[in-house]
Amino acid sequence: MRVLFAAREFSRGIPWTGLSDLIPGWDIATTRPRLLADSLDGADVLTPFGVPISAEIVERGRFGLIQQYGVGVENIAVDTATEAGVWVCRLPSHLTANAESVAELAVLHVLAGMRRLDEARATLRERDGWNGPAGRSLLGATTAVVGLGAIGTAVTARLAGFGTRLVGVRARPDKGGPPEVERVTGADTLYEVLAEADVVVCAAMGSEDTRGLFDAAAFAACKPGAVFVNVARGSVVDEDALLAALESGQVGAAGLDVHAREPADPSSPLLSHPRVVATPHVGGVTTTMFRRSGELFAQNLERWAAGEEPYWAVNRPPSPR
């Protein structure tokens, strides 16, 4: 059996062959995104890992399982896969250390924005190196976490120790939130929450419902000077609106791990903005996540290969390949 990864490696220095001991007997093949369509021959399982899987790719291949090495399936042609008899599965972030890893990076971005990290580092390169910028503390501040799934919940658990007041926004406020969150509201009161938040962390799932959630109106509703962090999906943010809010000072700083276009355009004015700290969608990219995900990944490959229904499927093909 062969599993084809649509990216050459998990991360720099971590090849997919690092999973060999977890899937003995499987042939591990890799390709580059632009060569994916011509690399499908012999593939039984396809792992996108951030690479869009179009209807054309599904129809061209003979694989029976698309197994994501993470959570996101929004760039996979799920309907076409279902019709073609292909299972589409994700890995639950609360079992893979993905949520915890992303939450850690969210905290890094929050602190970088609040403490004006890039400005402080630049000060050391100037003559007046000890006259650094005054940052803000999370102690006594209000932090809004938009999206209280596995990642949002992990974010609140880590921020609670800083003494910040936590408010949550989620699609289903009736589900409540973790104990450290003072109040949970629905999307209909998002702007009210933004008006009181010194920090806003977006951890909402990417979907058509959340596309452009943070637009010009949302940023206008923010408390002036708020720090905005996005570790969700790039589609959730109108990047032109964010840039305008940064330029006007309405948003004081931004931390971005996800981008509207990925890989991000190096010429994007957001990436070079002095009050933006940007990272290349590495929130979940940790050695811990790689190994824990690998264990679940291997378990699902073996289930599918044995003719059993795979775990964590987002579809149910009536006639599996």
C-alpha cells in the first residue's frame, strides 16, 4: 500500500519517512504541490497537508482515502470525493497536541503585540538602545477569544494564568465555555465584545459562515489600539480592512499565523508592517504534534486498509473505492 503526501516534508528537517516505524509495510511517497496531479499513480491514500485537493485530483486518482494530517478539510472537494467513493478524514486536534501547539503560538503573538516586541528588538540596534517602548500587560486586561473549540479552549487555559479577564464568542453560546472564561456570548454580540477587548484572538473554524468575519466593520468596532491575533484561517479576515485598521491605529498590533493566500505573498504590506508579527502557518507544526498525529494517522490507515470504516470521517461515500 502506498500513501502519498502532497508536501515534501512535515516541516524543515522532519521528513515523512519519520512515520515509517508507525506504518510498517507502507510505501511512503512524497511530491510537490505543483506536481501532485502527475504523481497520483499507485497512491492508495492521499494526504494533502495544506495542499488543496480539487475535484480534478479526486477524479484523476484511484486512491480510496484522503487522510488529512491535521484538522482542515475546507480545501478538499469533499462532495466530489463522496460521489467517487473516497473517504475524507481529519485528525481531531484535541488528541494530537495540535490545539495545544497552536494555542502556544497564539500566546506568543499576544505577548509580542502587547509588549511591542519588534520595536523593542529594533531599539537595541539603535543608539538609544535602553530607551525601549513601553508595553502593555495582560494583567487586568480583557481578552476576547472568538471560537471556543479545541484551539480556543486551549488558548483560554494558557492565558488565564496571566491575570487577564477572558470573554468568549462562539456560534453555540448555549454550550458554554471553560471555567476560566467569565462570559460566553454568540456571534450576534461580537461587536459588543470587541468594543471592550484589549486583545482579540481569533480561533474560529474556517467556513463560509466565518468568511470575512473580521471585516472593516468588525475592526471599527474594536477597542482602539486592540491587539488582534489570528490562528484560525486566513479566510476569516479581510486583510485590506486589517491593514487599514493598523494604519489608522484602530488596531494597535496584529499577530498572524494564517493568511488569505498561502503560502503568503512576500510582497504583502501586512508582512512588512512594523506592528505585525507574522508566521508561516506553523501553529501546529511541532515535533510533539508530528508524533502524536502520526499515531492516529497510522491507526486510521490500518483501519481503512482492513476494510473498516475509518475514524474522524467528514463524509460517508455510499460505494467506497
